[in-house]
Amino acid sequence: MRSRWLQESQVYSWEVSDLGSEIVVKNGFVFDPANGIDGDRMDIFVRDGRIVEKVNEGTAEEIDASGMFVMAGGVDIHNLT
């Protein structure tokens, strides 16, 4: 399993094309208001750029997000006025 470790106080953003086809984001505090998730510690599984129920954790790239917030599109600097 390939792994990436994130350091506290750093903000990370990546394009799915930069990573493998299967990714596990582990131990992050997940925020997803559309699905009623408000900071629950959980793992997120991504296959080919889409969130899925499960991936093969033996071959997926792992991102350790312990102690970090995980959200899709959390920072959107695009502003329509």
C-alpha cells in the first residue's frame, strides 16, 4: 500500500489524476452537509475520481488525514456577483 502523510497546519488539495485510481483517505474528520455528516471521524474511499463504498485497501493509495478536516470542494474561491 502506497501512503502519503499530511502534516498538521498544512492545507492539501490534489487532482485525482495526480493519484492512483483507488484512494483511501483515512481517519479524517469528514464534513458533508448534504448527507448530514458533521465532523465524524471516518475513512473515504475513492475510485476513478468518485466516492465509493469500498476499494481494495491492499492496493489503494493511502492518505493519512488524522486530525484533519476532509471535505469535497471545501474551499471555493470562485465567486459570482
